[in-house]
Amino acid sequence: MEDMDLIRQVLSGKHEYYEYLVERYQKPLINFLRGILRNEEEVMDCTQEAFLAAYRNLWRYSPKYTFRAWLYAIARNKAIDQMRKRNNEVSLAFDENWADQKEGPEEAWLIKERKNEVQGILEELPEHYRQVLYLRYHQELSYEEISLVLDIPVSSVKNHLYRGKEKLRQIMERRGINAGNGHVEPIISG
């Protein structure tokens, strides 16, 4: 069932259908929030708060954007509130399960090493570049969806993507890492 169909069901009084949205987006939302909050307990609390806020405000949802983008925007605002409470820097952390468990031990080790190397490179980027790159290449959001999530104009999304990839390429060159024809997208997306 499509997101909009589920939302219609919930709004018509069949509240149990919201569970399908939670099941569909819980893991990706947790991974997104791990990129903002470092504390796993805070990630789980923020995830729960975001789903609860989305449920309470579901009547405000507009299909102009995907439900996922709308949910991520709510979650990001909850995460910012959480960070203000502890006044800490934002950091992008990649999913620990990045290495495919079906790979052999050597391949898994190489993938994990590459992940750690990319994570180190990304840590050198300013937060706004890391977030835009993560949302675009890991969450595969459109420019418009990223604009909604980060509450910035689409032109800024495009600018941050361009400059973020350029800075990433420069860092990789400085470290002697080959990005393959100068394209960093495969490196970012894993």
C-alpha cells in the first residue's frame, strides 16, 4: 500500500495503519538520525518523538512532498532541539552495517576499511555539506525533499552538493585516494 493510501486510512479513523508507516521508515529514520546525534539513546528517543509528532500532525501533511521527506524534517527539528539541550556539534555517522555481510572476510574487511576512510574524510567537511551529501546519496532524496528536510532553498541544496563534492574530491586528492574520473558519488554512496 502506498504512503498516501496509508495516510488516508489513518485519517479516516483506522489508526492501526500508521504502524505500516512506522515499519516502513523506522530503520531509515534511525540511520538518518544517527548522522545527527551520536548517542544511540538520543537517536531512539528522537525517532519515537518524530513518529509521534508526525502522527499527531498527520492532518497537516501535504502530498506536495513525500511522507519520508516530511518525517525527516520533523525528525531533524527534534534532533536540533535535542542538540540544543546538550549543546554539542552535529556529526554524520554512517550505518555500521555498511559492509555486506554476504561478502567474504577479506572483502568485508576492505569495505569496512574504506568506510572508515570515507568517514574520516567526511568528518573534515562542514556539517551542512555532510548532511546534504548524506540525504542525497544515502537516503536518495530529491533536491526538493532535501530542501524541506533541511529548511533551506533548493538552490542552496544544489550549491552545498556541488561544493561538498568538490571539497570531498580535494581532500581525497590530498590523501592520494582515487575517486575514479573525479566522480565522488560512488565513494559517498558506498
